[in-house]
Amino acid sequence: MKTARHRDTDLMKKPNRVIAFDSKQRILEKAQNYVESVGLFIDERDQAIPLLLSALKHADRELKREILFVLGTFANEQCIGPLYEIMTDNTEDQEIRQHAAIQISVMGPLLNDARWLIDTLLKDIASSDSDLRFHATFALGWKGNVAAGIPLIERLYDSDARIRQTAVNALCNLRDDRILPLLLERLEHGGAEEKHSILLNLWRFTGKRQEVIDVYLGCLEHNEPDMRFDALTGFGLLAETQNHLEIYRKLLKDTDPRIRGLAIKRLAEDSAQVALQSFPREIEALLDDRDMKVKKAALKILAKRKLK
């Protein structure tokens, strides 16, 4: 006859596959609940964070992306290690690795002591693995991370175009006005992808606002349509449309429909009545534009006039 002790030992030896399966399913179901309800996550934060970290091992691509977003937005220092593991895992989906890098850059400035993270990422951006350099370069870009300045500048000359472009984003995220002259030099001599990234990020240098506006105005005269379009995109994030009506008036006749469309869209949103008073003929002419989006935007402005 078995004693209670022997019975307990036998139970411990028997694998409980049903419980293990249910546990995995319950983890994923609970994780789904947390990513769908921020309120629930906040209310149960202490238990939610470990559970989401556990769910990362079993989640599909979509759920992983949602978990990474929640952890990067609301979580704490205990998440940095798992995020770093995902970012550096060369068997992981590249998009998921990039999401992990993004969340590291979000959480970096919130760490009580980020030295270990910075030191580790600085080693990674010098790696021979271009994918690791790419993700680590992005992860280093957060406001005030001055230690990353020179290493990120070196990545502007990386052999991989993705990394050069990402280095621009990371440098702009440092929010250090001293970097602006270097970016303007790369705007003149860099590759197409690099120029694209620079123009879309220059508006971040609010301390050099007028200098950046002047750069955008110069690029709006460029003979390359992509340069003009990128410049107009960034220009609108820094300069008030109503203060540059003559610039927009000229852009309404640009040969690139993307530029005409963005110009009329900005006027429709911010300065419809002023534009109608200043150059109604140019706007009415767009009713015959070859691009349907341009036509619709012109109609939107003219419709506002009829409502007055």
C-alpha cells in the first residue's frame, strides 16, 4: 500500500499535458485582452507585464507586434532585456525585430541607468552583421543620447543604404542642433534615400527653425520632383501655410501631381478663404487637373466658398 508521500511522488512524475496546453492558450488569450484594453493592462500592470513577456514566445506575428507596442508604451525596465533579445534574434521576423528596436528607442530615455544598454548597442552598430547594425542604429536614437552622436554619424557612411537612412532618423531623434550642419552637408552629397530621410526629419530642429525653413524653400526649387515633394512634406510640419501663400500659389502649377495635390490640400485645410481671395483663378483651374485627388481638393475649397 502506497503512502501519501509515494502518491505525491507519482503525481509529480506524470506529465500533465492538458494543463500545459491550457496554460499556453490562456496566456495568449489573456495577452490578447491586454493589448485590446489599455485600461485592463493598467489596472493589472504588475501581472500583465510578465504575462505579455511570456506570451511573446508563443504569439503570432500580429500579436507580437501589438505586445511590443504596449510594452514599449507603458512598461518598465524589466522589458528592455526581452526586447533586446528579440531585436538581436536573427531567426526572428525582420519587421518584429524592427518593432523591438523602435520600442527600445522609446524606452531608452526613461531608464534610470541606460549605460549598459547604450554600451551594448554601440557594439552592435559596429557589427559585421548588417541586419544587427540596422536595428541597433535605430534603437540608439532617443533625445539626449549624446554618447551615440559620433557613432551614429559614422553610420552615415555605412556601406548599407538602409543603415545610412536609419542613421539620419536616429541622429534627428537625438534633438541636438549641433548635428544640423552635418545633415545639410549630406543633403547635398548623400544618396537619394538619405536625402529623403533628411528632408522628412529636418523639421525636428525647432531651435534652428528659420534656417530649416530656408533649406526647405531652396529644395522646393529643385529640379528633382522627389526632392520638391519631400521638402514640401517637411515644410508643412514647420511653417504655417497662410504665411507662405505665394509659395503655395506657385506649387499649384508644379508638374508633379503629388506636389499640386499636397499644396491644394494644405490650402483647403488651413487657408481656404485667404487662398480664394488671393488667387481664385489658380484654384478654379485645378478643376480640370488630370489628377482626381487634385480635383477633389480644389472642389473642397470651392465648396467652402459656396457655404459662406
